[in-house]
Amino acid sequence: MVAGIWRFQSCFLVEQVELLAIREGLMLAMRFGFLRVQVEMDSLEAVEACKGVLVELSNIGFIVSDIQELLVEFLECTILYIPRECNSAAHCLAK
């Protein structure tokens, strides 16, 4: 398990911040040489966008594109929707 804290400038949407954090986490996992990763998010829209179910071309589209390019670099990558109520660790880090 890896956790991190980043400060993002000029972010206005919760989904945008969550996706930026996922992108940074995936890049960190690559640097550590992880082959298998599991990504958990509490935004169903962000999960669907990363899985390619929801096509988004607005202000988060470029982040989703970056994430999708990173995902193919792993041997195995699972993206899961976990409701906020069920993920107290992530909720504490977000505060």
C-alpha cells in the first residue's frame, strides 16, 4: 500500500483532484516497479471515466487520457469504486 499527499494548483472539481491524485499514484507505483496495482476511488464517474465507460472531453479528459496510458504499463490493474463511507483511510488522508 502506498499513500501520498500532493498540493494541486487551480483545481476546481472534486473529480479533477481525485483523478490527478490517481495519476500521481500510478506514476509513483511505476517508479517503485510495481507490476500489479489496485486503484480505489469514491467517485463512480471517475471510475467509469478511467475504465473508458464514460468518455469525457472537458477539463478532466486530458487527465483520464494520461491515466489510461499509464494503466497499460502494468501487468494487472484493477479500478474499484469504493463508497466514501467504506473507505475511512482515504477520507482521513483527503482531510
